[in-house]
Amino acid sequence: MTTTDPPPLIPTLGGNWYVDDRVFAAEQERIFERMWFCAVRSGDLADPGRFRRVRVGRESVLIVRGRDGELRAFLNICRHRGAMLCTEDEGEVRRTLRCPYHAWTYGLDGKLVAAPNLGALRTASGEAIDRVAYGLVPVALREWLGYAWVCLAAEPPSFEGDVVSAVTARLGDPTVIGTYGIEGLAVGHRVVYSVAANWKLIVENFMECYHCATIHPELTDVLPEFAHGLAAQMFVGHGAEFGTDIAGFTIDGAAGFDPLPGIRAEQDRRYYAITIRPQVFVNLVPDHVIIHRMYPLAVDRTVVECDWLYTEDVVDREQDVSRSAELFHRVNQQDFAACERTQPTMSSRAYRDGGVLVPAEHHIAEFHEWVSHRLEEVG
Ligand code: FES
Ligand SMILES: [Fe+2]
């Protein structure tokens, strides 16, 4: 091979990585239950008593706004005999969370506040019940970009090192993400997709644009460099530029809204895509931000919740976001259809040893190495 030869093909993971329940169980334990997991939009739980239940790895996690205004996360398990405390995905309680089985009742701070005959109950050593020790099991929670991120690890990894640095590495400058003011934006549109595909297929799809020219006609109309030019496809983090005749990031290229107030001139008319491992995609365009959160439910099933975020002014005045939201909704449908077309064949003997990555996809190999490495770590 000479230095002018194109880089060679690189092998992918074998098909069993996408269909084997044991692989998925290991990923739940060693990836989703150990890393920071973007769980809910903080603004969805604006009022005290509002809660949301999410699945993180194998656990059910409850996120609730306290009367003091704080968001907290707990394992959704009653400390008495283990009944699931909340069986609804979201809702609102007044002051307490009450187990429907024997009525042990917890404050929004997780403390045990009532139970039948609580005052008469004693521990094995004869002491009164400690209401904190018998309270809900807390889960670490951090708020960033207007989302509550939770971590089930007893000693969570550095949030800055794992989450913030993924964004900085992609955008180059740590101050850029702040210019979008994402924590202050409002949800103008949300779609929840139930995708019959392994979560890694969705990550890999998001990481490359080799497929863009084939399946994303509307997106490549807006971002022509996604249709040609390998370098542009590989470095989308540097910001793909809108086509010259494109006024905004909308389904037909018509004008969108005013640019977000903080962004700089060089960020205008550009699209940036960022993957935050293991389950978040951030898409930045001048007038809105699109955030995907994945909830891997089974080896072949992933729920993706996608938020389109706009200024409060756009959302409060009920401006029409449909043309703007339709573009990425179309992209999502096209991407998820491709993933669903790939999932059933992962168990074929033809894919036992996997496929190949072309040069425009070579960076996916690093994702594969990362997953393999996480699964090799001794539990
Ligand atoms: S299991 Fe919850 S009160 Fe008994
Ligand atoms: Fe795509």
C-alpha cells in the first residue's frame, strides 16, 4: 500500500452483538447502569409532586420534583417488601408517594413519613424505625442542558469528564454549547419513537452520513455537503453549512425563526451533531436544538424520545413549528427504518463475522472498541 492508497475497509462487530441477550445484559450492567443517563427534561417536572418513571439499565427510576423545588431520583421500589411504588410513567402527587400494597408512604425527599403502625415498629435491635434509612434508595442526579441526568453507580464517574467533555471534544471550544442557551429553551415538539432495533445500530447510524445521500433527500437539500464530499461527512462536528439557496433548517428550506440570541456569527447557517455516550444525540441549528434520548428496553427494542427545543417566545406565542420539526422527524423516520431493516438480519449466518466500515465510517470503529472495552471490564 502506498501513502496515496485510500484507507482499507475495517471490520464491524459481529452480528451476535446486536441479537444476543447476554450481550445486552452486559451492556445494561456495564454501560447504562454505570454511566450518566439523560433521563427527563427538567421542565417536564416543573411543579412540586410531578414525577416521571424511566427505565435505566434493568432498574426503574423515579424522578420527582420536591416541595423545595429540587429534582431528586430514587429507585422506584418500596422498602417494605419491594412493590413497585409508581406504576404510571408520569403523573403528579400532592405531598407524598404512597405504596399501593401496604401503604408505606414516602415524602418527595424520599424519607419514610408514614406506614400503618409505624410508631410501634422496631428494628431487630429494638430501635424505632429510622425514616431515612428506610426511605427510598437515592440515585445520583445532575441537571445540565435543561435535562436531569441520573447515574446508578455507587460512585458516579465525573460528569464533566464523561458528558460535558463529549460535547467539548466535538465542538472544539467549551464555550460554544452555552451560546445556544439550551437549558432556557422550551419543548416545542416531541415525538416518541419505538424502534425495533438494537441501540448500537441507532448510534452507528447517527455517527455516519455515508447513508445521507441514499435515504435523506430533504436533509441533503438543506445540507448539500452531506450528499457529497467524504471529508464533510466525517467532520460534521465542524458544522455542515446550509446550501446557498436555503433560508432555514426546515422541511422545504424556507425561513425558520430568528437565530437563538446567544449564538455567534460563525454558528449561523450551520448544523452540528454530537453524540454523548451512551444514549444522547444533540443537534444544533441556528434557531432550534433537537435532542434525542434513547431508552434501550431489549436487545432488539429501543425507545427514542426526541425533543425539538425553541425559545420560550416561539413556544409561548404558539408559533408554527411544524415545517421546522418536520425536517428532522422525516430524518428520524428514515434512519429508524434503516435500523429496523438491519436488525432482523443481524442473526443471519451471512453476518456472523460482521460487515465492513468504509473510510467515511471509520470513526465508528472507535465506538465498537469502546463498547467492547466496557464489556471486558471486570464487573
Ligand atoms: S410493599 Fe410497599 S407497603 Fe408493603
Ligand atoms: Fe441518517
